Amino acid sequence: MKAFFKFLIEPIRYLGSRGFADVVVKFFDRHEWLIYVVAFVVALITIFIIYIQPAL
Amino acid sequence: MPDWAANLSWQTILDFYLIYVLIVLVLKFVLRNKRVFSMFLFYISMWGIFAFADYLGLSIASVVYEELPLLLLIFIIVIGAPDFRLTLESLWKETTRQGTIIMGSERTKSEIIKAAMTLSRQNIGGLITIEKHNNLDQYAQRAITLNSEVSNELLVNIFTPNTPLHDGAVIVRGDKIICAGAYFILSSNENFEKTTGSRHRAALGISEITDSLTIVVSEETGSISLAINGVMTKMKDENTLNEYLSLFMK
């Protein structure tokens, strides 16, 4: 039971943990140009949600 | 022409550009500090879950989703303030870079080394910060202005216990001691031993947010350490100190 309740929160806890942040920060330190790619993709998704999806 | 294409115009491109720039800036900002980034990830994951719940029309989750921006504000002010401050200060490190730098002469270097060795021998605590590209005026303004030539005698005198200026750092710019009694923000580096004194933490703190070099003399052991770019290195002897200073001041 205890394990089940712990498991429910585990994905969010992991995302907010220092270990995961450490991995991501190190990755972007090595490949800084990927920040621009991620930003481009997120901006595209935002534009899609705001401008295109309502008309679909 | 498909229906969705009618929604696109030059404003869409401008909107896209502005969002893109904003996301790049936010990502660059949060990726500078692991703690800020882990908080950011936590917030984004919560926001994603509640946005999805709102999309599904879940009543209670929708109320939380509407309040999330307020939660973010509280989050930044209460929890994240020290980390945001540290991250903004590291941005300041780049914006305050001066084009031309004034480095001290050979005489200044040898006077600083002599003073450090004297302080070490007599177990007197000392903190000497040498400025490089990043201007340290904001610390100097809150300290006691000196503007005097660097000399071994003056440095030893400043750090002599029970004198008004001994508790704080001396800032050196070129061949001048611009001030004494300067206070820096202490480093919160967790990899550092918890028993580390505030003098060493101050030296590490200033080295994390500026490109200066700080010489710390321990009051307890008389050991000499150098703090530069967030790294503290213990000096074995006078020659090692000389080598480090020569590299830094050239």
C-alpha cells in the first residue's frame, strides 16, 4: 500500500529532483545549440495551439 | 486554402519570433542554476498535468490550474529568491565585464605575496580580492575607501585583529587598494565542508559571481588558499602562490 502511494507521486518527484536537473543541465552544457532547437519546437507548438488548432 | 491557413499572417510570424526569443532567454536563465532548473521542471510538470486535467474538464483540477500563475509568483518570491538572486548575479558577471583591465605591477604582486606570507606566519586571518574584468564597485561602495598603494605593511596592518578594518575583504585594482572592510555574499556551495569558515565562504562566493581572484589566509591554521571561478585551491608554499598570481595578473 505504502509503495503504491509512493509510486503515484514518483514521476513528479523525479522530475523535480536535483539528479534529473543535473543530467539535463550537463546535457545542455555540452550541446548548447540544442537550447535553440528546443525553444524553436516549443514556440512552434505554441503557435500551433493558439493559431492553427482552433481552426481545425 | 485550408481553414487554418486563414489564421496565419505577419503577426503570427512576429508572435512566433517573440515567443521563441522569450523561451530561449528563459531556458538560458533556468539552466544556469541546477536548483532553479529543478524548481522550473517541477513547476512545468505540475502545470502540464493540470493543463491536461483542465482540458479534460476536471472541475477541481481546473481551479488549481487557474491559480497556478499566482502559485508561481509565491514560489519565486518565497522559495526561489536566493537562487534567482545568484543566477541574476552570474548574469551580472557577463554584463559588468570591462573592455580594458588594469592589472597590478610586479611590485604589487610581490607586496601581496609578502603580506599573505606574513599573515600566514602570524595566524592572522586575511581576505584579499584582486579585481579583473568584472567591476567590484558595488562592494567597494559599501566598504571603507582607501585608494592607497599596495604595500605589505598596509595589508598586514589592515588585517591585524581588533582594528576597525580587519573584518572584511580588501579589494585591489591595479596597483591600488581601493577599499577595506568589504563584505561579499557567502557561497552556498554544498560540496564544501560544513565547517568551512565565513571568510573562505566569502572568498568562494565572490569567485562564483565574478572573475576576480581572492587570497584567503586562515586564522586557525595560517594556511593560504586561492579562490577563483568558484574553486578553492590550497597553496603549498610561496612559490605556488607566486605562480598562480603571475598567471592571473599577466
